[in-house]
Amino acid sequence: MAQFRTLDQLDVAGKRVLLRLDLNVPVKDGRVTDPTRIDRSSATVQALIDRDAKVIILSHFGRPDGKRVESMSLRPIAEALGVALGGRKVGFAEDCVGPVAEKAVAALKKGEVLLLENLRFHPGEEKNDPDFAKALARLGDLYVNDAFSCAHRAHASTEGIAHLLPAAAGLLMQAELDHLTKALETPQRPVAAIVGGAKVSTKLDLLGNLVRKVDLLVIGGGMANTFLFANGIAIGKSLAERDMAETARSVLKKARDAGCDILLPEDATVAAKLEPGIDSRTVDINAVPPDQMILDVGPRTADAIARRLEGCRTLVWNGPLGAFETEPFDEGTARLAVKVAELTRQGRLLSVAGGGDTVAALGKVGVVNALTYVSTAGGAFLEWLEGKTLPGVKALQDAAKKG
Ligand code: 3PG
Ligand code: MG
């Protein structure tokens, strides 16, 4: 991958550093329910504080669509960020551009931290409007992007601004790219991918890209039903995109041509509907009753995946194997998570997972920290797996080329 500048290559002491973070965290009743993104962003903030920078943080929050929406203010996040920094004061400015922001920035001293209001209160952010990018750039001397999870957006704060100031990647951005590169660009082989989730249609590009890159592709979740159906297997009342059968067959063919093995469920946990504690049973994949739906992989499938992973050196994982939010249909995903954690701990597997559902499933089993790397990104992680260029990353690479 083309290079970008890192923090170590910027002289930040006494400088105003515009730091793009992704503080778009889940909040309920004004409280942050999962501070992972804040916690993982704090290392770069701390590094800048330690180097006597004036730290000015840019972020979006939610989708206010270019206007001020009070419930999407970043103000409560300033406090949460302060906590993540060990009780440090984080200032807040009511706007991210213009006189209010300029005044707050001018008052900032070395080693102080200021959070600016939600970038998406201005329509110029998502439009990547050059004037809005300039208004942001005026507030700083240097730009650091630590928001890998926003790198799939070509917005003013992730793309435009990187062309206007000396730009570098932050520590989290670096870590994300480093692990994704190790997992997919220069992996130790054999490399496996596990892809689950509901729909083939949303992950078509991803499957097409992965079959060219990995040695083994495990397909689980609702999308496996579409593949089973395409293979002529009766799937009863299971959710599936039956009109995507042809597409599924073409993915299978592409895999065969590329020498990528595909692993589909050989047994399944079925029930009449998706409901907690409902009567369920395990059946062979060729014996799904017409009035039942597939809600998880069965134990034989879980064992088969585990055995195949024992022969792999690298794993990329996106999407649960079953309807993991509803017990007992979490079992296949949970067993897999435990196995991946064990192989990783033994040093036999480099494991990288990402996407909201996957991270939630790993959290439920308590193994998030046992994997080699768990990405904070959802959409950006998927687009990376699709093989797309991420505008936020490309802008950093272009900036480094310009010198
Ligand atoms: C995310 O949570 O996926 C990122 O913060 C990007 O947000 P967006 O999907 O609203 O662009
Ligand atoms: Mg998103």
C-alpha cells in the first residue's frame, strides 16, 4: 500500500493540530453506551498532548443532514473524551467553523484539547465543499486523520482538508490499516474469510473480491440460505434472497475459478420462527422441514469450520453465523468466536474482525480482546473488504506524495 505520513513525521509542538476522530458513538438518554471508539481514539489525543500540541478535534455525530439538530450535539462527548483521557478537561466550541470556533482556537494553549461541534451541522461537510474545507483548515497548522471508520466518506474533514494542510495518519488509523493489510494484502497463507449477515445483495462486491484473495471462504448467516437455495437445497421458510440465486451461483463459480474453497452449512438449527427460547432442533442441511426456518449453523458445521481454521494462518471475519441476538441461535457464532480466540492466543492464527454485529457478537462471548485486531469500523471495513479505494486513506497518501 502506498505510504502516508505518520505522527512521528510531524513537528507538532506549539502547533494547532486539527485531529479528525470518529466520535460517532452509540448514545442512549444522553449517555454513551459503548465508548470503544472514544477509548481507541484517546491514544492519539494523548500523544499530541504529550508533544505540546494544541489539539483541535473534529468529528461528526449521527446524520443531522446539514443543519443544527440539538440531539446530535457533540457536547456530551467532550466529557466522555475527558474521562478517557484520565480526567483531563476537554473544551467545547458551539460551532466547528467561523468566529465561534476561531475564538476558541485562539484561546487554546499548548497541551490543551478542544472539541468542535458536529461537522455535519454544515452541509459543506458531506458535500466536500472546498470553501467549507478551507474554513476548517484555517483553524489549524497541521491535520491528523485518526478516523479510519470514516475513511469511506469523501467529506471535507476526511478528504478535502488533507490537501490543504500538512497531513498525517493518527495511531488508530495506522493500526487499522496495518492489520487490514496484514490480513488481506500480504497475509500468511492459508487465509480464510468468514462472511455472515443477512443479505447477499449488500455483500456482493465483498464476496467477489474475497474469493480472489482468500483460500477459504466460510459463508454463514442469512446469506448462506441464498447459497443453499441456489444449490437446489430446500430451505423451508428461511429468509433468503431467492431472486439472487443466479448471482450466488456466479460467486461460487468465481471461487472455483480462483481456487478458493467455499464452506457452506452442512447442518442447521431450525425453528418455526425467530423468537427467544422457541422450540428448536438441529437437522441435516438436506432435511430442513418446509414449515421451519434456518436460524443458525448446527454443531457439525461449527466443528467443520473449526477444523478448517486449524489449518489456516490468517482470518478475516465479518458477520455472525446465525441470528446471534436471539438465544439459542447465538451458539454457532459463539463457538466460532471461542475457537478463533483460542487459535489466536496459541499464536497459530492472525485474526481480524470488524463490523458492528460481529463486534457485538464477540463482546457477548467476551473475546474482543483475544483476537489479533478488532476494527472500530463498520462501513469502511466493508468497503476495504470490497477492495475499494477509501477516499480518506487516499487523501493521506496523496498528501505524502506531494511532500
Ligand atoms: C459510522 O459509524 O459508520 C461512521 O461514523 C460513519 O458514519 P456514517 O455512516 O453516518 O457516514
Ligand atoms: Mg455507517
